[in-house]
Amino acid sequence: MKIEFLGHSAFRIAAQKTVLIDPFLSNNPRSSVKPGDLTDIDMVLVTHGHGDHLGDAIEIAKNNDAVFVAMYELAHYAASKGVKQFEPMNIGGTIDVGGIKITMTNATHSSDFEGGAGHSAGFVVNFGDHSVYHTGDTGVFYDMKLISELYNPEVALLPIGSRFTMGVKEAIKAVELLDPQVVIPMHYSTYPAIEQDPQELKRAVGDSTHVVILAPGESFTF
Ligand code: NI
Ligand code: MN
């Protein structure tokens, strides 16, 4: 499984299928790719409607004929914009898309999009041999322990930027609750308002969990 960081909260995860999560690319000052560069995407997962997550998801889903996966309201919004294949879901549910199991998890955060509102979510993506938890935008919450008990994600993608999401202090607690093998920090230093030093998380976590710090365009193979 290859996990490529595309900047902010965007990841391309390539295993038996290629999954794209929260592709905020064309308006992202630190993105490593342009939407048109992505031509191998099987499914696009969007955690919530904020522009730095919905981003280029609709365009990419259309261009790749990919399956758009999001909360009910947001999935139907994408369909109204011309996305042909879409899978609406909601918190607590699991769907199987081409052999990949996708569970929608809670996130403590707001959400809106053009003409709609909704809730925010995260995803646990289970590829069979490996699983990844993308928390979406969220503060830390104790039910991360429940997510760990139910789905046992090996890799956790955690925001550390603070202001709009948890910061480093809370991410340290999230690592304790989730106890993953690997943590990759996200949603930081895209803008001055969310400037953070990911080394602080790495130092605090120590050797118990592997903290992998990726610059946009870098990847980690698990
Ligand atoms: Ni947000
Ligand atoms: Mn955000």
C-alpha cells in the first residue's frame, strides 16, 4: 500500500484500487499535483463540504469516472453537479466499493457547501490487508478509542494545524487513543494560520508509534 501526501488533507492511497481523499489541489498553495495529473483514481472520498476538502473532488471524479463517496447530502450534491457514480453514506455505516470497505466515522467539526449544509466525517478505509483512518477535520474525542477497538486502523492520518482542528497537544492524545502503527500528520502549514511543527508530535510520541512526516508529493509505503 502506497500512501502519497498531496498537501493539506489530500492523500492518494494506491493498493488494489486507488483511493483519493479530500483532493484540495488547484487552490492549495502547497499542493504537489494538479487535478488533471490524476488519471488513475477509482474512488474519491470527501470528509465534508468545506472548500479545502471538497476542493477538486467533483471534477476529478467526473474525469476519472470514479466513485464519489461522501455523506448523503454531499454525495447527492456531487450527483447534481454531474458525478455519475456516487455512494451516499453516513456515520457508523460501512460500504464495499470494489472490494474496499469504507466506514464513515464521526468528526467533531462543521460542514457546508454551496446550497447545502451537513455534518463532518472521517473514514476508515480497509483494503483487506491494511487499513487507514483519515479523521477528516476534527478535534480529538474519546470515541477514537471505539474506532480503534472496532476497526483497528494501522495507519492514522491526523490533523495537527490547530485553530480549525486539533493541534499537536490533542493529536498526541489521539495517538494514545488510537494506538496505530503509523501516524501521518496533515492539515498544517498550508497557510500561516495553521502553521505547526510536526516534529513536536514526533518527539512527543517517541518510538511507540512511527510518526511519518511527509512533504507534499512524498509517499510512504506500508
Ligand atoms: Ni473543515
Ligand atoms: Mn479543513
